[in-house]
Amino acid sequence: MTRNSSHGAFTLIELLVVIAIIAILAALLLPVLAKAKDRARTSFCVNNCRQLAFASHLYLTDNEDKFCDTSVVRGDNVIRRAWFNLLSPYTGTTNLLLCPAFQIKANAVVAANYPTAPEDAAFSNYGLNFHVGGFDWPDIWPESTYPPARLGAIRNASATVLLADSGTLPINSTDPTLCVTPESPQKAGSFVLNDPADTQPNALVISPINPDWCGPELRHNNGRSAVGMTDGHVEIKKASEWYWARTPWLYPANGG
């Protein structure tokens, strides 16, 4: 009796069928896996914003109910500290400043070396609302003119923005669909979020060369940002829902 040497072996057609099935399964699974990865990044970012908002509340309990300044400057930029430096005793890590969905874009304007002290050096993917934090630069942008908000004086804390994914170069427009889009030029590392219509203390938010003042960046869920409110909760929102020239969402006396 002759033994069949091909017993149990796959034919070429059978192998091609198996490869085709694997390719179909991969095509079905890869988008699902990509969406799961995006959801994980968004959850991580929301947690960062929540922790930063919590740190802000710890700060204000130690500082007469006032939020921290967006920046503290002394002399002719001899000393510079950003809001994340002021919160560092309450956060304990700079990792909270990094959004996992952040990607540097070509031709981005990059904020670098803003804090003057080496121990304060950090790169932030989040911007603090100027109208909540104010500014402390004596004789230039003094805290007496631009004071940080008190939590108790905020009219609608659940609809007043504290911080958000940053940053982009916005357009000074009252049209919510035009002010910021996914195609807006990037200001990577910008850390002061402001109204694009503001001219006081400056109009740097719409300056294409200033790396520090910005609008929100839309890097989650097909054009959304993580947005932390002054009451401490965080939402994923389209910019058109809260950011445009003279938006009430940035002003403690109004709220969204």
C-alpha cells in the first residue's frame, strides 16, 4: 500500500482562502482598535484636566478663594513663572501637562523656555483661561488690573472654562464654526487661553508669531477638545459649542 505524502497538507487555494479571511478580519478589526485607542487617549486627557482642576481648587483654598495667575513676571522678563509652576506643589508631576493625543504639526509655532528657572521648565498641552487666572506683571500687566477670579464670585462655575487643550491660532470671528477648526495653525506648548477678540492686555492670542497665548486645539473625537470648568468637571466639546470672539464661556461674570 502506497502512503499519500500530501495527506494533511493545505493546497494553494486553501492557503489563499485563509489569507483572504485573515485580511478581511484585520480590515474589520483595525478601525475598532483605532477607535479604542482614541477613546483611551481621550480618557487619559480628561483625567489630566480633572487632576489639574483639582489642583487649582487646592490652590484657591490656600489663597483666599482665588485661582492662580496664568503667569507671574518680574522685571524685564527676568523672572517668569507659568500657572503650571504655581500649581506644581499640588500636582507633584509635570506628566499631567501632557496630552497623549498631542502631535506636533509642521510649521507649528513652539513655546519654549518660558519659565526662567531650570527647575520650572515644562511643556504644557493645556492652556489656562486668562479671564480666570489674570496676570501678575507689576507696571506692565499688573494683578490689580488683571486679578485672578475668586471661585465664589463666578456666576456659573459649571459653564465657565478653567482650562482646555491648547493651542491654536484662532481667527477673531463671532462665527463659532470659523474661529477654530482642526486645520487651524498650531501653537504648540502655548499655555494662556484667551478670547480672540481681546486687545487688553494684548492681542497676542491672534498673533501668528506669539507662542504663548492661544485658542483651543481640537485633538479628540473628530474635532473636539477636553475642557475643564471652574467647578472642576471636564467635558469633551466642539469648539463651536464654547469658543468664539466674545464668548461668554471665558468670562466669570457670564458663563456659557
